[in-house]
Amino acid sequence: MTLDELTRPDFPILQRVVNGRPLVYFDSGASSQKPRAVLEAMSRYYERSHANVHRSIHTLGEEATELYELARDAVQRFIGASSREEVVFTRGTTDGLGLIAETIGRTLGRGDEIVVTELEHHSNLIPWQLVAKDRGAVLKAVPILADGTLDLAAYDRLLTKRTRVVAFTHVSNVVGTINPVTEMVRRARGVNALTVVDGAQAAPHQRLDMSALECDFYVFSAHKMLGPTGIGVMYGRRAVLDSLEPGRGGSEMIKEVWIDRAQWNDLPWRFEPGTPPIAEAVGLTAAIEYLEKLGMDRVTEHERALTRQTHEGLARIPGATVYGPPPSVERGAVVSFAVEGLHPHDVAALLDAQGIAVRAGHHCAMPLMRRLGVVGTSRATFSVFNSPDEVALLLTAVAGLSSAL
Amino acid sequence: MSGAGPSAPSGLYSDVIRDRWRRPRHRGDLPGANAVAEDVNPLCGDRVRMMLAVEPEGRIAEARFLGDSCAICTASADVVADLVAGRSRSEAAALDIADVLAVLQAEIRPTRMRCVTLPISVLAKALDWSPKR
């Protein structure tokens, strides 16, 4: 049984009819759909166990705390972190990257250098722009080559003894490039720079192992990996988290407080001020268990096949252009494309008229759009429930678009 | 709905929009323009530049636009250029979205309304930008 045959019955939303056609959802890169297991886990939590965590002595408070902390264990297992203290819950990838930038930012001085790449989502660019402006630091970007991969020779030249942070995406949300994280981290470590990896487009699609990647920070969102909105993960290497002052203050993150000072709580709570997203953590646990049951290697294999089918199929359509690495190169579960004579938003609207949901626009990566010489692209992204038949529908629809407007 | 293809009638893309997307009347540079503005739609990155040739007594002799934009935004810019030509500055400044929608004859969804309004807001900026008389 193929993965889509196995999983489709688990996703209630796939029963939807959109504009007279069965929904074909190719926008999981923006936000994935949710299996029933996630929806039920969250509603069961609200119906039976909800209370605030950590401070409540009563039964429900204990249950909620246990469920919330079980999510941390699930994430630790899912990403191969060496301890649960390294798993910090945030509101999502953007929140996590912002938290890291604020926290590390305080330690930067005038002339210190931050290295990002031309592939970055605005979420891994703007926080560093703010930090650079605030601290008088210098922001540099690793350029991409014509095939959408990073120019690693240029990366080497950008690393100097002033480099304090290297922040880059694991998988491009636009062109699907998979960056060589371990190698880039190794080189950054050569100049004693901290490494921050945006894993939003990797965590839903491939096996992760923090001990192999060796980065200092790794950040992702639950809602792109079959889980709920409103919760994300900031993995931080323990030695680094131990060395940093908390970025944000509030309840939960302290041990003892006086009017003029406070003693910080232990890891990981030191970085989790306020009431956390508890039901969302429960949903994330269910999403992780769902993915683990399928097996991440099988997930990767399934989605890579769909990606290749889409890439090769689009490349055969006259007037269609695919951006990023060629089909021979492994890429994430994303294919960005253009149809000659049509604006990406019109492509998306015309496909929507046939029930096919793709994303269109700059994908929050305007510098990359500028580099590609386009205003935007149309983008199909894949998840476990997508099928080769759906890709065939997309290809037929795209082939018919040139005469549509 | 006999296997409706992509060219099936769609309320979003009216005949007016299709026509003005394929054959815009006012697209191109306007070298003598003395009121110019440009802006982007932050949602999609679309960019529109409106150029007006305003006569000394305040009549808009000609309007043209340039831009990277979708069919709806392009059609809107073309209609805006149509509607302001020959008008006074104050008449042009009074142009609003209803005037443009009345010409476009399309069912614009909320998510695409910014495509219609961008050229109108750029027109307002252009009228603001030129020397006041």
C-alpha cells in the first residue's frame, strides 16, 4: 500500500470539494493538513485534562503538566536531541528565530558579523537585520549559484574571525535546495561562530538527528508537520543555552524574584515565559507519533517521488519553467515554477478553480525572488497524503493554463 | 460542469480583465510625466508605477503605467489610466474602488482586492507627489 493510500482516510479535510472538484492540497509547505489523531488528541485534552501547567497542584494541573512535558520527550526523540532540556517550546519558527536573534543579539558588539544566505525566508533574515541595526553588527549573505545551491566557496570567504553567528535554512521554502548542514556547521565552528538552522521545511519531511547536524540551534513549527498552529520548537545545544541569558521575561522562567532582580529557572523553562501552548503541545505529540508510525524514511521516499514527478512533468510542458536544482539533485518537498505569460497569482487562482491549492507569490523570500529575476513563483509542496494521481491532475491543469487568460 | 477546463468561465477573470491583461491600452513609459509614483503589494510583491502628464491648469492629459503585476492588478491599472485621462486633478483624486470595479465587472474575492486597490493608491501618491498648483 502506498503512503497516500494508507494515510488519506486519516485526513478529514480531504473530503472537501472545492469549486466543484475534490480538494487537491499542494500547500503543505505553508501549512499542512491534520490527521484525525491530532484533532482528537487536542479535543480530548480540552474535554478531560485542561488546566495551567507547572503551578497547579490539583489533578487536572498535574495531568496537563504531564501531557505538556511528554511533548518535550516526543520532540527530543524525534530530532535526536541529547537531552530534553535542549527542547524549548515557542509559538513557531518565526518566534523561535526571533527569540534566538534577540538572545544572541544582546551579546554582539559593533563590527561583529552575522552571516545568512540568499535562500532565507524573511523570518530568518529580518530578525538579524534588526539585531545588526541595534548592535552595529554587519550582516552578510552567502550567494546562490545558478542551480539554486549555495556558493560554498563564497561562504568560506564570508567567514572571518568577526563572524559570531551563521544563520541558514536547512531546506529552501522556495527552490527546495537542501543545504549541507553538517558541513556548514563545521566551517562555522572553525571561526567559533554560533549556528542557527531554520528547519521549518525539513522537519516535516526527513529524519533529523541533532547529534549528527551538530548545530547550536535548530528551529521548526508544528503546523507544517501535521500538527497544530501556535507551537514550534527551538532546539538549543545545552552548553549554549546554559551560557545565555533568557531573551524574554515573565512567569515560568524564574525560580525566585525580587523587585530589582531574579534568579532564572532551569532549562528548558528558562526560555519559556508565560503559559505555553498546552493543547498544541498535545497535538504536536500526536503528529510526531503519527509520522514515526509511518517512518520518516518512508515519508521522505514518498515525497521525493512526488517532487521528482512534478519537476520532470513540469519541465516537459512548453512554457513552464522550474526553479532550483535539477531533478537529478535531491531536493525538499517543494517545486517552484512559472508559466510563461501568466502571473503566479493568476496561475494559483486558475488552478484553484479546478480545486488545486498551490501557493503563489514571493514566499516571504524577496531577496531570493530578486536573485531569480521574478516577482514571485507558483509553488507546489507535498505531504504524506498527496498521490501521484494528484500530481498528474496538476500537470494536466498547468499544461492547459497558457490559453486560460 | 462538463469537465470544465482552465478556460472555463470564471467570475474572477471577467472578459474585461482578460482583455485588458492581454491588450492593455495604457501600458508603457510616459517620458513627459510630471506626476509619478510607484508602490508594491506586500502580499505578493507586485509593483505598479503610475505616470501622469498633468497640464499647467491641472488637467491630466495622459496616464500610463508600468509594472510586474497579475492580470487583475494590470487590468485595474489600465482602467485607472483610462478613467483619469482628461480629468482634473481633483476629479482624479476622487476616483475610488467602486469606479474601477464597475468597469472590471468581476467577482473579486477579498484575497485579491489588494490587486485592484494597488493602482488606485499609487495614483493617489502620484497626485500627491507632483508640485501642487
